[in-house]
Amino acid sequence: MSRIGKQPIAIPSGDGIVDLAAIVRTYEKRVIEDMLAATNGNQTVAAKRLSLPLRTLVDVADGGISHEQ
């Protein structure tokens, strides 16, 4: 298992298939949640500190952006 943020992310070993996109989405969401906590929930400041458009921060935090193609 790999540790990102507070909780480990399970990554299958051996012949297991890894859903990299899901791991990245989970990591992105945790980074944003941590920054929101550090900024006392101030989305504008969190977005600036992460160099993200505010809409992107809100969408990722709400689970609204999918990286599926």
C-alpha cells in the first residue's frame, strides 16, 4: 500500500490491475481537502495556494471532475 495524506491507498500487487486515474483523483481530492482545512475552508485562498482556478478546486472537492476520456 502507498500512503497519501492521512489514509493509505490500496494498490494491488502482483497481477492486480491498477486504476491510476482513480488513484490520482483520490490524491487530488485529499490535497484539496487538506488545503481547505489549512485555509479554514476559504476556497479562494486554497485555490490560489494550489495555483488552481477556483472552479477546478470546487469541482474536484465536490467530486464533479472526471478525468475519464
